[in-house]
Amino acid sequence: MPQLLSILHTIFVMAIVLGFMILIHEFGHYAAAKYFGVRVEVFSIGFGKRLLGFTKGETDYRISAIPLGGYVKMSGENPMDDRTGDPGEFLSHPRWQRFIVALAGPAMNIMLAVALLTGVYMVHYEYPAVLDERAVVGWVNPNTPAERAGIQVGDKIVRVDDIADPTWEQVEVKDALSPNQPLKFAIEHDGKVTEKELVPEPVGANQYGAMGWVPKESSVTLTTIEPGMPADRAGLKIGDQILTANGEDIPALEALVQMLNRTKDQPLQIVVLRNGQKQTFTVKPTLAPAGPAQDLRYRIGIASVPTKVVKLNFSDALQRSLSDNKKSSFLILELLQKMVQRKVSMRQVDGPIGIGSAVGAAAREQGYTPLLLITAAISLNLGIMNLLPIPILDGGVILLLFIESLMQKEISLPIKERIYQAAFVFLVLFAVMVIYNDLDKTLHVHF
């Protein structure tokens, strides 16, 4: 029963989040169309059969049976519809007006992403502190690209590709988007800089690239103790700084994870620093689910993720939001480019199941910030994806308008029909592929 309630809660939250974003998108088209005098026949909340609503002027405002987003139907917007030459029809308007109507939907999604991040940055934004720090290696996992390249604890990454003095956030993004693709690094070891070429290995259900290195931490200070887990039962507390385990130094929490892989359920003697005093605890690991895949591992139930909190005035929050959304937009385009070049797997793209899982996980976290952040990310993705030059999508409408402007005439109806038919087939095949990958990843996670 708890699992069923969790699934229903996830579906409910996802419906609200996606529905709101799609409504914002359609409202952009609606507002622009109304402004230019295009006749809007239907503005619907939801799809399918009309349940209730009212008609005002020339528009039927309705609530439909399937409450997932909505749509706007403009008179004469489909090139295959019969045209009467009525000035209220979409195709009767100048190309520049149709361009703005097509652009308004994605623009609203992008503006929503900017607005949400601005609000989060003004109120409370908490993120891992290590992301801002210069990339110094704190641990290297065995049998990974980093270990095979001779990377050692304390090495500093002074350049990755064309980025000098990168932060860990920049390094991790490069790694994630480059599975099985060589990356050029400049590594500083004992004051000497060496050029190295490393190839991230694809890991996890999404096949993101990973090198196997872990950021250097100033200290392994506990930020989370899971109730009922061995660390909690042994008496460890949030704020304890782990010094050693079984006599070995613990420079990063990953070092303790690797030790647990070796020692399994054998008791650990953990020395911590608490209020300036060293204390020793005996902790017996247990086999428990861990990570996104929820696979069974020997764990003690702790986490060490020091965070920073951002609270900015409106001007600074808006500037940071614009900057972060710009970076995210370029990353989305880079991922799409690498997918077309077959440099990354389609598994890096989440479909409805993956998105729903992420939204559900964010909704279960404390506070509204995680849900607002994932909503902003999805809204930005929705805006960017709709701008792709694929007919049927808004970007395709814009592309055809641009071509017609160069030609100084309308593209013939038979050609448009073929273009739209081909685009429809492409989008259906793409959707099937994404959903198949979604199901495949989900089955691998749970089975």
C-alpha cells in the first residue's frame, strides 16, 4: 500500500507540473494570437472530450477529460485545412506575426524557467559546496579510467579541454557528456603539469560518463545520519568528522565506501572528531539498498555533503538565473548534437517515466526548492526542444516561415503535406524509442 500511494502521489505531482508548464506554453501562443487578431477557436485545459466550459467571443474555454496540459486551436493554422481567406485565420497574417505566435510558446517556457530560478535564488538555494571548488582529486576508485591513467589523491586538474582552472561542476559535466569519448586534461602532480587523455566510462542506467575520481573534501563531516541504520545505532551524530576507519585515513567518503566493499559485514572501528575530542565507535555494516538503482550494498547509513546556501537580491538572482539557464541551454544543445553524432547514448534522454520519477523524488524532499528546481529544468528543456527545426514543432513552423521569406512565396501545399507527414513519423518513432529506453532503464533499476 505505501508503494501504491507513492506511485499515485508521483503521478499526481507530475500531472500538475507538466500540465502547468504546457498550459504556460499554450498561453504564450494564445496571447500572441489574440494580440495580432488571429481567431482562437479553442483554449483547452486538458485533452480529449470536453467536460465543461464557456464560450466568450469567438473562443471556447474548456476543461477536457485528460488533465495533462492543454492546447490552443487557431483558425486555419493547419496547412491542410481549407482556407477561406478570412483575416482571422492564422495563415492570413503576415509571416512576421506568425513567427511571433510560434515563438511565444517556447519563450514562455524559457521565461518560466528564468522566473522560477530567480525566485529560488532570492529565497533559499542550497547546493553541494564542492561544485564551486577547484578540481582537486580527493580519492580514486579502483579499476576506473582515472586509476588506469595514474591519477593520484591530491592531483589538481588545471585544464579540461579548453577550460582552464575548472571547478568540479565543470569537470563533472564534461565527464557526463563524454562517455567513451576522449577528453584532454592537464594534471598537476607535485608541482609538475602533465598532459593526459582520458576516456570516461559509461555508468548507470543513463550511461553518463564517469572517470572514477572523487573531489577532495576539506573534511569528511557527516551531514546525514539515516534513522535506524548502523551509524545511528552506534551513536554517530551529524557534525562528526570521520578521521579513520580500521586505522586507515578517510580523505573522502568514497574511501569508506570502498572499504565497505572489501570488509562487507565485518565491524568497523571508526574514529571521529566531535567537539574537538576524538571518539571511537564500533559500527557493524548491513546490506541495504543504495543509489538510484537501489541495489544492495553494505552500508552504515551516513552522508557527507557540505552545502552552500544562496540568498540574493532580485537583481543578482535574476542575473544568476539568466547565466545558469544560458549554460543549461548550451548543455542541452550539446547533448542533442552528440546524440545526432552517436557519441552519447539515447539512454541519457529521460521520457515520461524518468521525468515522473525525478519529479516524484523532488516532491518527496523537504521544502519546495527541489520541486521548483526540477520544474525549471523541465520547462527549459520543453522550451528548447520545441525550438528544434522539426515541422509540427514550433521550431519547424519558424523554419518554414524563414524559408518562405527567402523564397518570397508560400511553400506549395503538397510539399507541406509531405513535410508534415515525414515529421509526424519521425516524432512518433522518437517517442517510441524514448519510452522504450525509459521502460528498459526502469526494469534494470528494479530487477
